[in-house]
Amino acid sequence: MNKIKNKWILMLVSCFFIFTAKSQSFYSQVSSKRVQVGVPFEFAVVLTVSGTNYVPPSFKEFDVVSGPNQSNSVQYTNGVMSQQIVISYGLVAKKEGKVTIGAASVVAGGQKLETSPIVLEVVKGAAANQTNNNTTEDPKFSNKVSGGDVFIRTGVSKTKCFVGEQVTITQKVYSRLQMIGFQKFAQPTYEGFYSQAQESTSKGQAIVENVDGVNYYTYELFRSSAIANKTGKISLSPIEGDVVVRKQTSAKPKNIFEQFFGAAGYEDVPVTVKSKALVVEVLDVPQEGRPASYYGAVGDFSYKVTTTRNELKANDAFNLKMTISGKGNIKLIDAPKLNLPESFETYDPKITESGNSKTFDYLIIARSEGEYKLENLDFSYFSLEQKKYITIPAPEIKIKVLPADPNSKGAQVYIQQSQVKETENDIRYIKKGDFVLLKSETEFFNSSKHILLLILPLLALGTGLFLRRNYIKNNSNMVLVKERKAAKMAKKQLTNAEKLMQQNKKDEFYTEILMALNSYIGNKLNIPVADLSREKITEVLNKKQVDAQSTAKLVSTLETSEYAKYAPGAVSGDLQQVYKNTVELIADLEEQLNKKV
């Protein structure tokens, strides 16, 4: 009987140890069940058997400031090997009260294991500190983090530089303690500098640096390339944020597991760090000897000038490209100012950047025939190495402009005097056929009818001569002829533009619009083709007292059409709206100009 009783006791004890072993193979723990709002603490999940499909608990009531961090350890006891995997998180409670961390799960040995939920009491800082004050602390440990333990510093490659010179600015955190996480840091901006973020050289890894004989772990938060855009002493604003460091404490382990796994004996402490302002002295490039061809370039550059063609007809266009390449503040170089002949018109350059190269592409329209030289196209930069200006001369560029093709679209339309056909008044035909002559009852001679018939031919002759002379006079004045026919000719060209619009031929459409406007303005205002510039058109319209809004609208439409003609595909927009605006514009100008006559 006693043997049977002992067997049952042995079986119950065995089952207890088996159950205990299974429950201890996967569990969770926290560094403290009483935590402060906003103060980090550690939550860890411990697995002592092999497992898969790990699912962490929900942390919706917390901010995760670090983790998951995984550590593995192996231990031999009396020749028996045991291992453990610890997955830890740095958490921060968001609000006061009772908060529960739910269960984590894992699959081990074909079974799903779950940890027990942990209930935490979250209190204000004062309540937690009061609780902590009841704990005896070893004097060699401190719950304070001194300024020498962790700080942030702004670094710059040069504290004295020239305006336009590139420097490197870094923001580094220095710590003698283990760094857990960073909070509330934002990419800094530097007033007085054009800055661009770069990839950190440390790539998130700690690097050991010696500062005044003390080794620190350094973490590079931000690295920027910066170019000063003004002179004087410029202060780099401090950067501020929070870091969480792990510091050893005097707290003793609560149980054998904390002692074995090292879960106690330290705490995660949040620290607010702020860098000191750093002053950079920015010097101006020398005023003495500064060439006219200097446009703010600082560094070391090469320079090339090319044209798309050197011979063209009047009213045609060519491109002038100025390419600057090299090392320096290439993004901040201003567009060169061109000193062109008066008969050349240009637009703002198209600017393209590719790597360490920048190109200014000018579209230029030659209005008058002749041979021209493009001068003063040199490029200068300030050399940091030689501390002086370097000028790269441009090659001599000759442009030959041939007479305009009168048949080309967009050219000014002239009506020559020889093309004007004079017409005479029609003369009534003499009636033919048989007719009866009757003798009058009265004498015709000296009668009223006789006298009237004598006078009427003279009146008809006088009227005809007057009308003929007036007609010849009006049609011999080519200015008046062109002025009267300006709107009619423009309407004909707009009809062609409408057909091209319906066919969606954008480039040809804008060419017809340009031709219609040039034809109308040239004929209506009597402006020769050589003088048909935006400035001349504006000047004449102002004299004619045309309102400024209509003038600006005309100039804008001309510029858009010219750019579309000489740079195909570069202009986009609603063709129907452009056509409608052009028709309304010509009608508006016609009404205003006719009122001034």
C-alpha cells in the first residue's frame, strides 16, 4: 500500500516539474512593474528551447524607443548544455494607470507557447521617484547622467571660408554609455548657407573617438555639404534632441533568472542634449581685380562655348550654349549676361545640370542681315588654390545673317506698288438693235432737255475724274493700303491656323499664329521687318494710346509663338484657347487703332 502511495506521489511530482519546465521555457519580464510616464524601461522575452514563428505582443499603449534586440547565450552545468534567446525592447509608457503588455507567442516542439500578460502600474515621475528613494543605492552608481557622459557637438571642416566655398557640417553624439535610441532630432538647416544632406559616413555604426584623452562612442546623426551665400560671421544654430542611454544601477536582481540573464543592474535614462552654437567666418572674394565676366563661381572649372550654326537668314534662330564644368559651387553660378548686337533678340536661358556640369542654353533670333561678332563671352572664377581670379577666354564667334526669305512663314509680308492693279469705272454699254424715232411736238434745241443733256455729261465727267483721282490717290499710298488690308490678311492666315489646330499640328499652328500677328502689326503700324521687335511694337502701340493690357497680351503671344517655332516641342498648351485669344486680340487692336485714326 505504501509502495502504491509513493508511486502516485512520484508521478505528481514529475508532472509538476514537467509543467514547470514547460512554463519556464518561454516567458516575459520587465525591468520594473512600476514605471514612469515618458521614462524608458525594458521588456524582454526569454526562450530556452528552439522555436519558430515568434509573434511579439502588442505595444499600442507604448512607444518603442529601441528593439527588438536579440542576444543568445549558451551555458554548461554539470556537463549539461543549456541555451537561451532573449529578445528585448525599450518601451515608454504614454499615460498613467494600469497598463497590460499582452502575450507573445512562439511555436516550439510542435506546440504553441505563450507568455503570461504583464500588468504595469504607470505613475507620474514624482511617484516613481518616491518609490525609488526607498531603495538603498550603492554610492558608486548614480541615476544621473553628467554632461561629460553624453553630449552633442557641431563640427565644420573649416571655420573660415570664402563666400561660395563648400564646407562640410556634421552633427555627432558623443557618449561614454551604451546608446539605446534617439528621439526628436530633425535635419538641421543653416541660415546663410545653401546646404544639401549627405549620407552619414558612420552609416548608423558607433565609432570610437578620443576627446581630451577620453574615449567616446560617436554616432554621426547628420552630415551636410554647405556653401555660404553671404559674408560675415555666421552662427550655426544649435541642434537639440533626446537620447536614451543605458546606465548601471545598484538595483539587485529580484530572482535567479534576472541574476542569470543580467536583466537587472541597469536602467535606460533619457537625456536631453543640445549642441553649442558654432561661428563660421565667411570672407568675400576680393573686389580688386574682379573681372566683369565673374558670375560668382568659386572653385576650379573648365569652360566651353558653342553655337548650333554660324550662318542663317534674317528672322531665323540659333542656340548659344555655355557649359561650365568642374569642382565648386556650380549650383550657385549665375547665368552669364550676353552683350549682343542690337538686332539680336534672346530669351532667358534654359539651364540644365548634370553631375559637375552646368549648361546655359540661349535661343537667339537674328533680325537683320549682316556679319556680326559675339564678344565678351569670357568666363571667370575665383580659384581657392591660387587665391586669385582665373579668366577663361571664349573663342571668337562670327555670325553671318543673310537676307530673309520673303516666302518663309513668319516673315513680314510686303505689298509692292507694282502689285496694285488699278481699275477704271465701268462705262455703260451702247444699246444695240432697231428702235423707232418719233418727231417731237416741240423744238428740242434750246429746250430744257437740251440744256440738261448738255450739262449732264460735263457733270458725269467731272464726277468720274474726281472719283478716279481719289481712287488712284488712295491706292498709290501703300501705307494706307496695307493698313486697310491688315485685318483681312490676318484673318486669312488665322483660317490656316484653325485648320492646323484641328489637325493638332502644334509647331505649324504656332508658326501661322506668329505669321498672322507679324503681318497684322507690320501692316497696321507700318513697321519694317528689321524693326519688328518687341520693344519697337510696344513703343508704337504706346504712341497709338493702345491700353497696356492689350500690348502685354500681344507681346506674350508673340514670345510664345516664336519660342514654339524655334524650339519645336518646347511649348505646350490648349491650341483652341490660343487661337481664340489671338482672334480676340486682333479684333481688340483693330477696334482701338481705328478709333485713333
